[in-house]
Amino acid sequence: IVDVATDAMSGVTSQPSMGAVLNSLPTPSSDFDQNKLFEINNYWEQVRQLYRCFDPGTQATNSEVYKHEIPGGQYTNMLFQAQSLGLGSEWKRVKEAYTEANEILGDIVKVTPSSKVVGDLAQVMVSNKMSKEDVLTKADSDSLNLPTSVIQYLQGYLGTPKGGFPEPFRTNALKGKPLVTGRPGASLEPLDLVQIKKELVERYGSWIGDRDVMSYAMYLLCLKSSLFTSTLSEMLPSSLLIWCSSLSK
């Protein structure tokens, strides 16, 4: 299996170019219409232009990924975050800290959300000028405030990593906090999505759609901090709510 991206979105920290991979095959697959691929690529070329202001400025690929193992999407996000936190000049140290954080957490598979756990710990280490040894030594100390994502990972909210959790770091860091055993989702109560939608419509209006219900179910805190806040909803003009409704369609 080869993971590729449309030409306009490929390369650097993304996947290899779809067009390049297809045209490098001895016999190009008849399952792909090159002209349709070109149309798709032209669309994403235009989209990328609209988001140029968010481009972190990464100019080329970097084989250092084989050392720090930062996923491509997280790499650019962390670079932006580091710059926002005034750590842009310490980007080299951020990458080194990511490697150390990964080792502290047990060299885990890094995909969302586990990659965020590693990234959060790395940012804390750089901000507080801490080494791997400092974190391991102070794990059971009240002076070390680990990110919530790290604590929840160690409690088992993301499941159990292959090979188990790192000890004694886990026990020291949790300081007696409760553990989640087995598959985390297995202990959750069933969600009544029909009832949730009814309550949301009653509170926020008829523009609530199925997509909003799913977002509410999966990202409750994020939505509550944006449009899904009664005070903010009351402040928004009806024209903006109608516009938001049109986007959900």
C-alpha cells in the first residue's frame, strides 16, 4: 500500500505526488483517468493559494523524520505553535524533545490523538528547559505539572499501547489517579443521537443538522467554546446564523 497525495498537496511533510507515482509505473493503471486527476489537482492548487497565509514556510523534505518520527501534519502544526509560543528559535530543541518525550511514553505509535500527547510533553519540556532525565526524576513530584493529555494517556483513555505503559514513570506520574482498563469506549453509555439533536434544536435553533450533532458528540468542549455557547448564539445576528446553516449543508 502506497499512501499518496494530489500533486498540489504533496511533498515536503506530506505524501508523495500521486501523479508522479502513477506515471512511474511500468504500465499506468486504467483505473485512473489522468485528465480527471488533473482537474482535481487544479482545484487543490487554487485552494492552497487561499491558505498561503497559514503555510509555515517549510521549503523541503527533511530526512530527520527518521529520528524524531513527528507525523507530517503535526510537524507543521508544532512549528507554528512553537513560533507562537516564542520558541521558534528553539525549533531544533523542540524536535529533540519530541524524540525524548516519545521515549518517555514508551515509543508509541504516533497518530492522532497519541501524537498530540507526545507533542504536548515535548512543548512542556522545552518551555521548562527539562531533559528526559528531569521528567523521569520529577514524575512523582508536585513540582511537575504534566499536560492533561499525558495524564489521560497514562490512565488508559487512549487504550493500552503495544508493549504496555512505561513503568515506573506511569505509576509515579499518576499519583494514584484511576485507571481505565480494556477498550475505553466499551465502558461508555450509549448515546441517544436523536435526543441530542432534539435538545440542540430546542436550544440553538432549527439550523442544527446531523453534522452538528456528530460534532457535539465527539468534540463537545470545542463546540461549546465556539458557536455552541448560548450567550454567543444570542449575540450573533440572524444573518450570520443563516450563513452558518448554509455551510452545514
